[in-house]
Amino acid sequence: MWIIPKPHYSLSTLWNVVEDNEIFQLLKLVPNDSIFGKLANLAVQASDSNPLTYRIVYKSKPYQILAISNNFNIIRDQWNQLLDEIIPKILDCDWDVRDKFIIPKITGMASTSEEEEEDQNDEASLAEFKKQFNIDEKLITYFTCSLWKGSIKPPTGKMFITQQKICYYTSQPVYRLLIPFSSILSIHKETSLGFLPSSIKITCCIGPDDKTESKFLFHFILRDQAYDMLEQLWKFKMEEISLELEIESEFQLIQGNHSPTLNNNNNNNNNNNNNNNNNNNNNSPTLKSKTKNTLMIEKINRNYQKTFKLPSNEELLQVHNGWITKKGSQIFGEVYISPSYICCKYKDFATTKKFTTVLHMSQIKSIEKTKPFLGISIFTDSLIIKTQQNREFVFRLFHCDEALKTMKTYWNTHAKVRDGRLILSNISMDKYLQEPTRKSPSKDEDSNEEARLKFWDKYFKKNGSDSTMSITNRLRKLTHMGLPDTLRGHIWAFCSGACFQWERDDGYYESLLKDNQGKQTLAIEEIEKDVRRTFAHLPYFREEGGVDALRRVLTAYSWRNPTIGYCQGMNIVAGIMLLYMNEEAAFWMLVKISEEYLQDYYVREMIGSIVDQAIFSDLVKLYLPDVFEHLLVIGLPVNILSLPWFMCLFISYIPLCVSNRVVDCFFLEGTTVLFQVGLAILKINRSKILSEKDSEVIVELLRSNQYNIDELIQVTFEDFDLQESQINELRNAHKFKEIKKKQNFK
């Protein structure tokens, strides 16, 4: 069948060439009984009892697999289809043009092929699942894979996945394995032979005492798809257990608050609540059951929101492949359409350049269709989108009419807000410049600031300066150099994605303040205690105007999200935002930080913060073991030191001019920066930390040290190049451990 193109990793000695031409190869797997051959063949196993024998490879760099099959007649038909339908159109083209035509063409054919394959296999797989596993659960999907059990060539089996369990079966010899998601401790991607990305390691407790750890290594052809599905369902199980614990905790709290004289009346209510809670445990009605389709939609939407930093409830409607015209060149990319946004991205594999742009519908002036490129239909039609800032985007799409219809449908619904659109350059403030302790800049500092402003002005002219600004590799370099104070609010709102939610929900902040005016809550009482001591040394917060603005931002958020309400640390984060941007912008920044960047940090259980402190402790132990041990000996565990760092984005715990540079990188790069900066601070101060035995002195040392900011940024990104995927895997594992601790404690 056709598959979405992926790299052909296997060694040439494992395959015989059956057919060959300038562009494609038809290959047949060579049986190999050597130890190395058996190990290598693990990466190409994909049927119940035999590896897929045939594959078609596209001779790009690197080679790409386009189709796989055990049946020669099927693979030969697909080979002939390439000869008849594809090669005549691209034979005389350069390789870059071939890539731009073949990859999306095969991707589309693969989607159709997968649907047909599913229709044929679902009924048979469901029957096999019911036969092999006598459990009353709905099958979501299955993957063909092998379970490594110490043999050179483990037999191939199937991993059946339900909402509650992983069920593995192989018939050679017969072996069954059941792993409840509630028993999984970690799920990690692994590599075979050190370079083949084909394995997943699952660590779980499935012994009789629920404490003995077991590890299982599975080999997949579709490793990433399997991992995503397993991770989604595992995280869903975490949510399910957390919700049950939360309901139980709330129930006990309510029960404890009841007056003894009301026991008779409340017993009925409590019994009803308890029955409902039991129903939740058995059937989980508060969390919708998952299907393969719903999981796929969730994943697609989550990736879309994350890629472009959009609101967490923005749902993707369509994705279109095609070419993006940039500086006269045609670069293959993707255009995404949702109700409020049109987004595009590309990655030039030859130069590793990246490019993403978000266009809110209110920022678009016109959308028009042009004639086919060079008058040749196979090169698609073009769309020209012009923004209110007179930027022009040209997209050549395979399904141009469909994209145009969808774009215009949603663009027309935003017609009324175009005149009042958000202008980011108007939100910046310069309150930080009023800081009395801030030294007057030297001539060199003034010169550096002017140079940075010139760099940014050049970037704005080339890539836009408002919410439609494009993100490129150059933006990352400029951000690492430090943002000019006059642009900081503007760039923070853009890089964080707060501006996109503000654009979509314009007027929400004012309505929130108006609708809740005069209301009193416990959160407001806590806010009142903190607002007057937040940055009290700065002129802006010694005036009523600054205090009132901070109070409004914090109380508005407490009304928006009563689950969080208010937590110490939020005042520091909101306060620093108000130094660089207006009040409404600061509110949306707080929304983005509390609900996405530092998710679960400010809730009552603080599980997000607890998990990240555990991860940071592990990282310090790995990278700086002597520092870790020394801090432990003197009574200053790493997690105690790092807790306020992360909660407040290092603000107030290192000099403000330094923490601002950290926040610059944080909004562009994400939460991984917190771990990297923490490690860099400890490394830079390593010798001083090891020579000091007083924990209070160390805390003050780290807070007041005169850091070389450029050195700190360099150490952060060069010495501690942590990957987001690595941190996410650690978060999943540590979060589940914390949830299980609470469950066992209950």
C-alpha cells in the first residue's frame, strides 16, 4: 500500500533491486540468517509472520519509502502507476521540483490507501482481538510490532490498544501480554542498532505486588504513530485518575464542613454524591470515551495550536500542501485554515531555514485567486492574501478552490472587527526605564541598544512587525542577543502567542471587569495582600495607577479561572508584564503563562511545579553531580532552590536585567528554557557554591551575582541543549508517579 513518505534507513545489503530507473527503485527483502541480518531485519518487520517483502523507494536525499507490500502483484501495480502517471510529469524537472510534486502527491494517495486498508482489516482485527483477549473493552486501534524477549529474531505480533489497556499477542509461540495504562510508569522512544528509530520501551508495574517494575521493548514500523497513540491514552488515564482524586477530595472537604446537627439531611446528599463518584470510577462519564478518530482529531488540533501558539480551543479545519512564494523563490510548505486564522509554515531542507506565519482573519485585507502558474495545471492555482499592513503572501495550492472557499467563509465573519484590529506596536510601555536603581547606560550600552534596534528594524521591514510577523531562524538569533526595552512588550506578546488569543477574543477583558465589578472572593483578599508589596521599589508600583492596574489584572484572571483563582508568584509575573506593556496585554500574557506555559503550576495541588522540580533535580544530578550532592548536604535541596525560579520565571531571584533576558528566550523557546537556564546558573556559580556551606549565603549569591548575560545565554543553549521531547517524556513519567502517590495515599 502507499504510505506517507518516510526515510529509507535499511542497509543496501538487505535488499535486492527488482526494478530501477532514474527516480524510483522497486526493492525485495533479502533473507538473512546472520545475527546482524536478523537484528537489522527487525526494523522492517510489518506483517503477522513475515517482514514486508517489497517496497518502492524514491531516490531523493535521503531516500524515501513510498509503498510497501508482501504481494508482488500489488506492488507491481503501484510501480506501474508511478511509471504511467508520475514520471511523465516530472522526468525533465530538477530534483527540488520533483520533491515538491512527488511528496504531497504520494501523501494524498497514502491517506486514501490507509482508509481502504482500515476498512478491509478492521473487522478481521476486531474478531482476532475478541478471540485472543476475553475482555469487555472497545478496540481503538492496533499496530503490527515485535516484542523483544532476548531472542535474535523475535516473532511478529499485534499490539491491540483499548482505552484502558495495551494487549499484545503473537502466535509464534503463543504469548499474550496485558498492560493497563494505569500501571505504566514511563513510555520512551528507543533506537535499534543505535540508528534505526523503531522502538518503544514501556516500563510498568504489573506484578502481583504492583511494585515490581517490568520493562518491555517493542519494535514498530510505524513507531511515531504508535507512540503518539500510547502517549495520548496514557495521559488520558492520568487525567481520569486525577479527576477521581479531585472529586473524592472535594467530597471529603464538603463532608468535613457539614455541621454535626445536619447529619441526617446531609447523609442522603452524601450518599448520592458517593454513588455518583462510584459511577465515575466505573464508567468515567465525566471524560468522554476515546476512539481512534477522536484521538487523531485531538492530536491534530494540539499540534496545530502548539506549532503556531494559538488558543487551546482553536480547531483546525483544513491543511493544504503547496508552494509559498518568498523573495521570488518557490518553497514547498503547508497552509492551515481554522475559524479565526490562516497559518503557513515551511522548512527548507537544503538550508534548514524555517518560516511560520499566523494571519488572524481581522488582519487580512483581501484574498484573491490568480491564474495557474505558467498556465500549466499540474503546477496548481495561486492565492494572493494581502494584510492590513500591506504584506503579500502568495500560495500555490493543489486544492486552491476548496481553500479559497473556506478562507472567504470565515474571513467574511470577521469583517466588522477589521477597523479595530490589534496593533501590537501600540501596546509597549517603558515603565522599566523608570527604575531608580537602574544605572544610566554607558556609551557602549547605548551603542549596543541602537545596534539592536537597527537589527530589529531590518527584521520588521523584511518579515512584518505586527501579529502577522513571520518567525524565522533570524528571530531566534535576535532574541538571544536581547530585546530592546522599547520593543520588549511587543515581542513578548507576539512570541508567546498571547496576541493571537487577544485578537480572537477582543473585548473579553473589559467585559470580565464590568460583569464582576464589586464581587468579593477569597482570591481577591489574597491579591490585596500582595499587590502593594510587588516591585515596591519601582516608581510605577509606588503609584496608585500601577497598583490598580496589577489588582485589575489579577482579579480579572481570578474571575476567568476560579479553579486557580490566585496563587503567589502570579503577582510577580503580571507585575513584570505591566512594566513593558499595557494592562490588557498583561492580562492575556498571564492567561498564556498560567494555562499553557506553566500549566498546573498555580493550581492548589501544584502538580506541574512539583513534577518540574523533580525533573530539574534529576538533570542537576546528571550534569552537575557535585553541586547536587553539596546542596543536599548543606540542607538546600535543588528543588527548594528552583521552585521560586520556575514559578516566577527567575524574576526577583536573579538581577532583573538578567531575568528579562531569560523571559525573552522563554516566550520564544518554551519551558525547556527554565531547565537550561537553571543548569547554566548553577554551572557558572559552581566553584562559589562548592566553597560555601551556608545555604542562605548561596541563595543571596545567586540572586545578586553580577552575571555576564551573554555568557549565561551561551552556556544555556550550548552546554545544555535539552530537547522538548526529552522533557515531555520526563514530565509524563514524573507526573504519573505523583498521581499514583496521591492515589496510594488515599
